[in-house]
Amino acid sequence: QVQLGESGGGLVQPGESLRLSCAASGIIFAIPVMGWYRQAPGKERELVAIITSGGTTNYADFVKGRFTISRDNAKNTVYLQMNSLKPEDTAVYYCSGGPTVRSIRYWGQGTQVTVSS
């Protein structure tokens, strides 16, 4: 049974940084697509960034230049380095994985990121 375990969320001030981590267990091979979604109160869940096992990345426009997604295939772990955080980045961030971005089948429990003065 595949499980995703997230960590790294917290409370920070605008302009500060956080790094989220997500480790997958219960799977032998690297998950083809891993990524991060987020959901703010009263908002729809939105894609933040994805990365393939080959290293191809895609970012939402609102995080380009600020966030960096990376992964360690040997550890089946994905990271999200979040710099220059803004209050509008406040949300629950969910780790995800699956064979394609269109067929996500694994979800983490989520980690809260709060950006506030």
C-alpha cells in the first residue's frame, strides 16, 4: 500500500521561505509523476507544481520564480522549496503521485502553510 508522508509546513512571515518534503513508501519503483497541490479556505484545490521521474517540471504561473520542485528518485521523495512567500500562499499543501498528472492516485494528508505578518 503506497503512502505519502508530508512535512515542512508552518507559520512564516511574508518574504520568508519553507521547504516541504514528501516521502513515498510501499512502492518499489519511482512514481512517474509527483507534485504538490494546495487548497486555501473557500478556494478550489489548485496545482502548484509537478515533476516527473525524468526530471521534467511544470509550475503554476503564480509560483514561477519563487518555488522549486525537485525529487530524489532513490528515496522516492519530492520537495517543494518555497521562497518569497506571500500571504496568498497560505493553504494546505498536499503531496500527490501517480502514473500521469491526469491520473493521480496517491495523496498525502496535507501540511498547513500559513504566511502572515
